[in-house]
Amino acid sequence: MKHAHRFIAIILLALCWLVSMEAHTGAAKAMPDTKRQQIVDKVVARLARITIANQFATDIGTTPADDWPTRYTSADLRDATRLGVHDVTNTTTQSYPEEKKIPNLMAMQVRIYHARTTTPAQLRLMIEDVKRAVIEDETTGARDATFGGLAVDTKPESDGFVVPSDTFAIECAAVAFSVEFLTPPFDGYDLEA
């Protein structure tokens, strides 16, 4: 009987140790993505629809868009045009104390990095394809300015060529837009959504 109690005590201690190790390593629960990251992921998915088969003018969506690329080499651009998704700044406004959810206005930009052989006329087509893709659902292609309910609205801001000041060569093209969404103050995860 004494050995049985000792055996049960050892088993209970081992279980307690396993549970505490799981809690310390974070294996029990992973942190969710922020609402901001979820919107960026949706934009990346929407850009993947840009193919001629989906009734777009170009196939620039066949190479997956990158989240905040900083530099592409000539070799990177030799085979495909690259798309970069940039969430620039997020501005929040709290109108009164104890407000449950506050508006966020996040400036975003999709940059179209291209081979030097791409003509301005081709870039203009790519700009229009990106503008259309940003506002269309990634699965159905239907217009959806709310990213499946993550946002309140999406508004166009500007688009055109990015030209460095020291040269008149087109560096890339850009489509800028803003996404309005709601979160509790100081809570980008909005776990209560």
C-alpha cells in the first residue's frame, strides 16, 4: 500500500511538472494576429487573384505579394513583377472617455516593383489591377470594402509612379489607400470582437 501511494504521488508530481512547463513555454495558447496583421494578410490574398483568368489585365498576382519588402535585386525582377504590401501609419481617435471601440485609420500602400523592360503603359494596367483587387473579396471576387467584416471601410487615396529625385526613371508604381477599422483603445488584437 505504501508503494502505491508513493507511485501515485510521483505520477501527480510528474503531471504538475508537465502542466507548468507547458504554461511557461507558451505551448498551451498562441497569441492571435493583430487586426492590422489580419488586414495585411487579406490584402496579400486579394492580390493573388490578379490573373488574366480572373478577368484582370495582367498576371502580376501569380507571384505572391510580400509583406513589407525592402529591396529586390535585378535577379528577383528578371522573372516576375513583385508586389509589396506596406501598412504605413495607423491613426486613432478617441472622442470621449470610456469609449468601447475607437476608429483607426491605417494608411496602406501596394508597391509594384517591375523589370526595367516594363513600359509605363503596362504599369498603368498593373496599377488598375491592384486598385480593383484591393476592394474585391479574395475568394468570390465580389466588392468588399470591409475585408470580411474586419474593417468599416476602405478608401482610395492616390496612385502613380515612384520616381527618385536624382533620376527620371520609374522606380516602381504605388497604389495608396486607407482602411478604417475599430478596436478598443490600446488593444490591437480586439479579442472581444
